[in-house]
Amino acid sequence: MKPNIIFIFADQLRQSSLNHQVENVHTPNLDKFATESTTLTRAISNTPVCGPARASILTGLHTLSHQVVNNDLQLRTNVTTIAHSLNSKGYNCGYIGKWHLDTNDRGVFIPPGPRRQGFDDYFAGYNCNHQYFQSYYYEDDNETAIWNEGYEPFAQTNLAKNYIKKKTKQKKPFCLFLSFGPPHCPYKEVPQKYLDMYPEESITLKDNATKHADKSIIAGYYAHITALDECFGEIITSINERGIRNDTIIVFTSDHGDMLFSQNRGWKCKPWNESVNIPFIISWPEKIKSGIRTKELFSLVDVMPTLLGLAKCEIPKEVQGKDLSKLFLGEDCELQDSVFINYPLSPDKFSFKEWRGIITKQYTYARFKDKPWVLYDDINDANQLDNLVDNKKYIKIQEKLEKKLNKWLVTLNDSFDTTKQVCEKYMKGSIKGAIPFYDNDIIKKGKEIRRKNYKKN
């Protein structure tokens, strides 16, 4: 029988913020899971923003190929996703949580059919909503939103446990994607007991963070992570109780990171480690070695082909990511010497203009179309404090990285278009980006509940 697949991913969780990495965050369940798994320390979000990253996870395609070039764009329905591929091999595929791959109406009901991209067995999701105490989801073919009680990840964890219990009774293999909203802002919208674990005076800033960083925001971010760790622990317990651990591939990862005041910046969309470097921990006790930490390069476009490779399923010919299943199985395979990173448009005047880059085992290099931008030696300068662009001592290295980047651009047929050109190609002429609808009934109801009940949470 083929292995079950349980793919759990957070939103905006950077790699360094797990306790078994760099920062002092309480994550006992993920720490234990890491000792039983293989951990990638050089896992990369190719386009570090929600919609494009999620589309790459599902399709194995880079951004200009799957065409979700920014948030609030619908993933085209003529592409083959991991769920489509698994369905064809007898899998049941379910999805729980944030979707963010359907139009710029964030409260829209996503109907059964092509827009659910093959997750037809069970769907308990919503397009986009970051109100963790006023959360909802649409279940299967029910167009009426179901409102959660309390903190959203707790409700989603219960849904996941119920799905696992139900599927365990059946003979067919299943694949479950569980998409958590935190630690994406609002950073402080988390149960108080987790906030109490991180008093502001206990927060130590990263060496590359501005001294004026708001520690209360970082504390909230950490509190969300600890809450998710508890949810993850419950799911692992459920898997163990059902007796399916040895037959199940489990992944914990994120769509992208969060700058959180490092480099005096916030959020994502940037080439620095805090934005692009994500956690990736994978377990399959029957096949994947435990306690392994590797610096081999892996990126989100590799997720789909690698999971299909592990499940011995056919990989669609159009996939651009690499099947690295042999890496996890401890077998000889061709590895990557670089991965491609990019942000193809600048949505507003406060963002950097469009950029392209690559990451190798040692270096991060990114450029604007008209000039090089950043070059870091990530081994000797882990906090990326010394920008080596145009440094005479590193000019030969820069030239080699430039050649590698240009090779990627040719391979991906990326002409390095301007934001206006990208919008005209993929966003129906809009040069302002996809503006989400915030005035529909479901969003209005969430805001009303938020006003009434936020204080007591």
C-alpha cells in the first residue's frame, strides 16, 4: 500500500524561529519530531509571499509558470496539482485551512470542482482570513460559513484529527494538507497563556535586527509558534494512536518567512534569510532516516515532485521542481547547486522593485534588472550583515553567481519584466496589484464579531 501523506504548513514562519534552530522559542513537539526525522536547514521559498508560494507547493512550478504572480489571484484550473496526481493513483485528498488561491474575494465560497484543485475528498477551508478568534471555514459543498469557537488553529487541529480517524478506517491511502494561518500577523491574536510565556524583557533580538524593534510583536510571533507546536503534538499523538505512523509521510514546513525587524524590515517578499529560509522537517519511519540535518538545497517547487517520488507516483512532465526523494531515502541522486528566488512585481511604492536571485549552499545573490543588489556569504556571515556586492575581493564569485542566475532566467523563460508588464500579462492590466474585497458579508460579519469579542480573548 502507498504511504499516507500529511502535509502541515504554517504561514510566515521563518526557519530560525524554531527552538532547534536559532531563536529561543518553546517548541517541544517539533523538537522531538526533528529527532525522529530529516531536517533541511537550507529549505527555500522561491517567491516569498503567500499566493505564489502556495501555488508552487501544489504545482511544482515557478511563479511565472503557474501565473499566481501575487496574492489574491486564482490558480488556473488547467494545471496539474499534487492532489490531481495522487487522486489518479487511488488517494483520497483533503484540505483544511487557509487556501489563498482563489480570486481577490478573500471571503468567497470556493465550490467543489476545478477551483479546489483536486482536493475533492474533504474540504474545510477558506480563501484568506487572518482573524484567529473570529475564524470560519466552508465545509465540502455547504455554502454557509461555519464559525469556529476560540483560537482558529485549535479548531483546525480537531478537524484534522477527525479526518485522520475517518481515513484510517478505510483501505485507500490519503493525503491531508493542513494550512495554519499563524504566526502571520496579527501577532498578538493568540491565547493569553502563550503570550505569558514570552514577556517582552525575555526577548533577545537577532544580531541583524534593528534596536528599535517592537519586542511585543516578536513575543506574539513566538506565542503563535508555541501554540502551533501544541497543535502539531496533538496531531502526532492522533497519528500514533491510529497506528499509522510507520505508513505515513509527515511534513512540517511554511510558505515563507517573516523579516520581523531584521535588516530593519518587516514581512516577506525579500531575498534575506528571514524571508526565504523556511523550516522543512520530513518523517517516514519506514524509509527516511531520523535525526538527520542536511544543508542540501531544497525549495518549494521541489515539494510536489519529491512527495510524488516518495509515493511512487508519476510526476507531470511540465513540473519544474526536482524530485529529491532519493535524498531523503539516503540514496545517491543528483543534487542542486542553486535554487531560484524572485519577486516578480512591486505592489506599491513602499516595496522594493522587482528582483531575481539565487541561493547556493554558501551564498545568497539577488539583483534588480539594472544592477546587482545583495551578495552574502551565508556560511561566514549567517546574519547577512556584510553586503559583498561589487566588493573587489568577491567580484569573481559575483560573476559566477550572475552566470548561474542568468542560466535560471533562460531556463524559466523569465525576461525580467517590469511590474507593469507582469500586471498586464497576468493581472488584466492592473498595475496596482490585486486588491482584495473587504466588504462582502462574510468579512463584515467577522469584523463585527471582532469588535464585540476581541477584548475577552
